[in-house]
Amino acid sequence: MRQLRITPLNIASALLMTWLLWQIVAEGIGMGTAGWFLLLLLVLVAADQFFRLMLRNLKRVWMAEGVFVLLVVVLVWILRAW
């Protein structure tokens, strides 16, 4: 059996999916907005697979994905403030 490798993008995907399901059940967001979050989830999964293929070492994957998540958060923060 292959070893389970948890990475920052896996954690971010799980948190996003949990929040999305919570909002849909609580009717906090509409289905149009949910579609955008599902697209973001797809991008996170694709980026995770990309980093795993490019960087075989788990420590390097953690560093690269951590920097990627941090850059995305800062970019979203700047765009929302603008």
C-alpha cells in the first residue's frame, strides 16, 4: 500500500470543502458561488499533483506548497483591499 502523503494543499482542499459544504447546508451561499469554490478546489488538486510530480522529496513539496498557499493568500488579501 502506498504511503499517505499529507501536504499543505491537501489541508487547504479539505478546509475549503468543509467550509463549502457547511455554507451550502446553512444556505449561506448560492449555487453559483459554490461553483467558483469547486473550481478553486479543482485548481488546488491540480496544483498539488503538479508539485508532487515536480518535487519528489516530501520536505521540498511541503516548502513549495507552503509558499504557494502563502502567496495565494497574500494575493487575495491585496486584491480584496484594492
